[in-house]
Amino acid sequence: MIQVKGIHKQFGDNQVLKGIDVDFIPGKTNLIIGRSGSGKTVFLKTILGLYDPDQGSIHYGDEILGQMTKERRKLLRQELGMVFQGGALFDSMSVAANIRFPLDMFSNMTEHQKDERVSFVMDRVRLQGSGDMFPAEISGGMQKRVSIARAISMNPKYLFCDEPNSGLDPETAIVIDQLIQELTHEFNMTTIVNTHDMNSVLEIGDHVVFMKDGYKVWEGTNNEVLGSTNADVEEYVFKSKLFKQVRAALRK
């Protein structure tokens, strides 16, 4: 489990995170939502250890991130999978080589074991037969699946996804959402997804954290978010005509 306790983060005079407490649930998709400027990107980077908190602590199981040695942090990074917003694939590498990259960098596997692992994760994200292709030759949805395959190649305990549906059409976004949820449950990962997509919240939001102005103002499940009476959540969730209709139907 990842636990966040009393996190504060400030840049100059700008206090971005203001005392956030969250327990992220293992084996579930944990979504961080909120408007631009709410602090969710800084929050995600702080959990990852890219920013050190000014106050508070990040707990990975029984260990505190800020108290880990350099060597232990290096080992922890091998337990983290990351799906970047833009995919962050290497254009000069084939699909298979992109997926294999973390194995070459961090694992002690034999060449045969690496080949088997790449084949396994490619099959798991439905990329069979695409190993020799390059990122420019495949669709945006396939690029996201390559990024997910690379993220799970090391069999991580923790999976982080930053706006995984950015730039995708609605149908492809649903496929990516479902894939992330399937893999989370299958491999019992603690998955944290930073998103503004309400469709993602309703599809895969096992646990949802809503942020505003650097505060955690609400948390619950995707079912609970639809019935929330929190004014900030209602304004965010039901800003569209579609969700107003959903709420009205639920409250009849």
C-alpha cells in the first residue's frame, strides 16, 4: 500500500499541496482528479519521489520514501511502472525494443528470459505481431498499449499513469481504461491514475480522490461520486448535460 500523510509542497510563494492524507488501495485503480491547477500533477510527482515534500511523508508499505537510502530508492524504482502522458516511446526503437528497454537497464534476466517477458506482455496488451514496427508506424492507441507493456515489463508492484487517455478518441480511451483496470486486478498492483476524464472515473474508478486548490476535498468510489453532495464534486462531475441527466435518473 502507498500511504500519503500530511503532504505539503511549496514553490516560492506558491503553496501547491496543503496537507493531503490518502491511502491508495492495493489491487485497485486509484484515480486522482481535479481541474488544472488543483495540484494533482505535483501530487503525483511527489508520490513518485520526483519532488521532496516540505512536510509530511510518503509510505511504500512499511518504508518511508524520504528515509530510504540511495540504494533502496534505486530498488524501489524497479518496482514502479510509469505510463507517461505522451507515451515517451523511443522513436528510433522498435515496439519490442521499447518494451525491452527497462529489462536491459535494470534486470538480471538472460536474453532468453527477456525475449519471453517481452512476448508475454505484448500478448497481454494485445500487440501480437507488432514487435518489429516503429512508434511512427502505429496508431495512438497502440502507442499507449506499448507504453503500458513497457511499464509492466518489470512486473511492478506500483503502476502510475499520467493522463493515459490524452489525445485518444473516446472508443480507444475506453479500451485503454479497461486494459489498465484488467492489469491492475490481474497483477494486484497499486495503480494510481492522474486524469481529468470523467468517463475514466465512471469506468475504472475503484477509488477516487478529488483535489481542489491543493487540498483533498473528497474521496470515494466511482459509484459514490455520482451521488456526492459535495458542492465542488457536483460542480466538477455534473458540469456536462450528460452527467446532469445521469444524476437526475439516479435520484428518481
